[in-house]
Amino acid sequence: MIPLIIACEVGFWVLLLAGLAARYLLKAKTLSTVLLICVPLVDVVLLAASVIDLRGGGTATIAHGLAAIYIGVSVAFGSQLVRWADQRFAHRFAGGPAPVRPPEHGAAHAAYERRQWLRHLLAYAIAAGVMGLFTLLVGDYERVLPMWGPMGGWGVVVIVDFFISFSYTLAPRKAKS
């Protein structure tokens, strides 16, 4: 399962970069669209492979938990990551405008940090939902317990991220003088 997760991560970047190269270097709009539409299909492949493995009698391991986390992060942050890469690719290779940088201080920065934390929480919730689906598919709590292991550590990270992100609301960063 770990090699599949790595292959999906590599596949995500290969499809994304190929789609952007087709768009900006080859000027092949249709090919670019097809390649970029395939980017989220990587998540579908990983989800399907995990379900097939578990339905086939496989024991849910930490790798299945990592697959669920990968899916959660990809769904929550994927579109933002694609926009980030698109801006940079367009600027570097097609004379597009400079990439938009997130706000660095003041109320706008605080609002940005809160939105990013909400995305982080969404990723966590999606991963937990996928793990819940895996748990239902297996039907045996003992067999899925190892899969849930990473969620505890990640939960601590989400809580720490909350305090950091929302601290900017109470004490906004000041502009450098």
C-alpha cells in the first residue's frame, strides 16, 4: 500500500506538471484539460485500491490510514495547490503575471491563516470519514485499529495549528517598517 501511496503522489505531480506544460508550453488546450482533469482521479485510484484491498480480506494497517490522510489532504488542499502551481508555471514559462502572495500582516493575514486552518480541519475530517468507511467495510474494530494510529498525532497538530492560526486574530502581524 505504501508504494501505491507514493505512486499516487508522483502521479499527482506528473499529471499536474504535464497538464501545465501542455497548456503553457505546447499551447495544447484540450490535452491540458484532459491531463488536469486526471489529477483528482489519482485520489479515486487510491481510494478504489484501498477498498479493494480491504474488501478482499486485507487487514487495515497504518498504510490504509496514510492513504485516507492523503485523500483528505488532497481533497482539502488540492485545488489550492493546483492554482499555486498554475500561477507559478504561467509566470515562469508564459509571461504571466507574478504569482499572488498571501497577505503577510494585519487583518488580511489573520483571515488567511484562519481559512488555512479550516482547510486543515476539513482535511482531517475527510480523512476520518474515509477511515470510517474503511472501518465499516472491514467490520471488525480490532482489524482496523492500527489504521487509526496516525489520527492521534495529526489531531494534536490540528489543535496546535488552531492556536497558531487564530493567534494572528488576537495579535496580528505588524508590517515591517
